[in-house]
Amino acid sequence: MKTVNEINDLLSHPKVRKALIETAGENSIAVIEALNEVSEDEDIADFLSLKVSDVRSVLNKLNEEGFAFYTRKKDENTGWYTYFWTLDSKRFYEWVRNKLLGKYERLRKLVSNGEYYFCPNCGLETVYSFEDAMDINFKCPSCNTTLDLLEENKINRYMPKFKLVSTKPKKRVKKSKSVKKKSNVKKRKTKRLKNKKK
């Protein structure tokens, strides 16, 4: 399960932000961040100073994507339903992975099923089947560079080199002098025992 900090780290990544905005609108990032504080759709709207309809629209789109879920309770006095929303952080992480790295997975499948070419100068933005590459004389239409055969190791080379989780360095624990002395004593004792057995 991802922590709130790891979710916030994901939300700070520009490509994740872009994918969320394209999927659920400009308020999607704020709504996801607000889900850490409140869960009722009306409270989220108040918290963010947005219209309830805008918040519900975002939440419904996130629900369609498979990582925001709701439970509803009926008010016995008014008969109205109240919706409580949660973010499934594991599914959100998987959604991010699929959105950002899915293109490379699709290219791997292509390579395993046939012969494809790409421009090493322009990258993997345009990939050509053998027939299409032949039609353009194996030259990139954008920069006139000779097309290269697409192989799995080349796909890996062009994949983004970012991490989807926190990249904060872990603190290293230094051994105290007494611990170092004890370990040195143990080493000397085992060395003596080995010498005695010989």
C-alpha cells in the first residue's frame, strides 16, 4: 500500500500531472490531494472552494479509471444520499504505471510479432512496419536519418528513467565505536578458533 507521501510524490511528477489533467480535468490533482483530508464530495468542494458538480465530475472520472471508489449513506430524515470517496492508492499507482509505461509495453509486443523500424534521432514517437519503412526507403521523413530495426534492448534504452515512488535518500546508520569493537573482537575470536582447530 502506498503512503500519502508516495501519492504526493507521484502527483508532483509532471507526466503524472499531465495524464491526470487529460483524463479527469484541471481539478483532478487538487481533488486527489483533498481526499487525504476529507472524503465526502461536498466537503471536498468546500475544502477546495469548487462547485460540488465539478468535484463530482472529477471523482466520477477517477472512478471510471478504477482508482477512486465511493460508498453512500442515506440520511433517514431527508432521504438524500451522502457519498464518501476513497482513493485506492495501489490501483492509482498501477494506473500511473500503465499510463506512462504502457506505450513501451505495446512496443515490446509489436517487436515480438514482427519487424518494425524507428528513427534513432527522433526516438520512439514514430514506429514503422517493415512495409511502411520500405515505402519511405528506410529514411525518417522528419530528419532524413536512416531508420533502425526496433529491438527490445533499444526500447529499454528509450524508456523514461524516472522512479514512480519517493526518491528521498535513506538515512545510513553509522555503527557506534562499541559496536565496531565488538565486531572486531568476534572476528579475532573466530580467527583464533580456526587456528586452534588446524
